[in-house]
Amino acid sequence: MKKYEIRYGAVGGQGIITAGALLVDIAVEMENKFAIESPTYTAAVRGGPTKVDVIIADEKIDFPHATAIDFFLCTDQRPYDIYKQSLKDDAIVVVDSHLVRELGDTRHWKVYQVPIINETKVGAGNVVLTSVVSLAVTQKLTNIITYEHMLAHIKHWAPKGTVDMNIKAIEVGMNLIK
């Protein structure tokens, strides 16, 4: 890996910015890689299209904006429509199967349609855990960080009394991808 670009898209309030921050923390603190995040909020933070781009590299990152996305995870139609530009021809694309229904031409991407939000609510018990579910999906499909480092970081990061819930969210994310 020289450089890997990840984009998370959602509506404000789904926790996707947190997923980007967690990924950067793990990459830098535990994987000894270079990483940067560039979040984008719209005027309507709650409910408006939101994205965060994460770049992870073996060397210093000169340009902090993603230009050739390797992995895109999106949990809502509007952000999908807005932020799907800049995807590489061989990109991995993960969309919420209930909330992103119009994909357009996807023949150059490897697409996974999974019920991210619903499974987060049902399987993990709280939609707030979408960030951790998304992180686990990213880890499983890209191996950009190790499972062990992700688990250790989440155990350390999770607020007191929520560690078990967050570990369950990792399991939900891992099980979403068959």
C-alpha cells in the first residue's frame, strides 16, 4: 500500500465523521501509518449530506484531499449521489440497502448492498453505533487496519459502560459482509 483513500458518506447525525476519526486514530497510533481526515458538513449539520475523506499512507501525505477513492461507504441516497464522484474504477462501494436504492452505473466497482442502519439498530442496539459498524465493515473489506488493533482501540475509546455495546457493533459490522 502506498496510499489508500476512503470516503464515508451519510446524513449528519449518523456518526460517520466519528468513523473517519477512529480510522485515522488507529492507523496513526497503532499501525504506525500516516493518515489524515477531511470532514465536510453542509449547512444543515443534522440531516444534511455529510462526508469524511480519510487518506492512509506509508509516507507523508502531501495533499489532504481524496482524489481517487478506493473505498466508499454510504448510508443515504443524497450523500451517495453527491459524493460518489472521484471513485476509482476498481473501488469497493458499500451502501445501505434500505436507504441507497438508485446506484447508477456500478459496473466498474465492487458493490456491497447491506442494511447498515437497520442492523446497527437491531444487532447493536443503538443507531449511534453506526460509526463502529462502519469501521468494522471497512476493516473487513480493506484490511487497512488489523482487526486486533481495531478491537483494542474501540475497547479503550468506548465510554465507560458502553464497551460491550461497541464490541457488539464490531461483530455486527463484520457479519454484514459475507
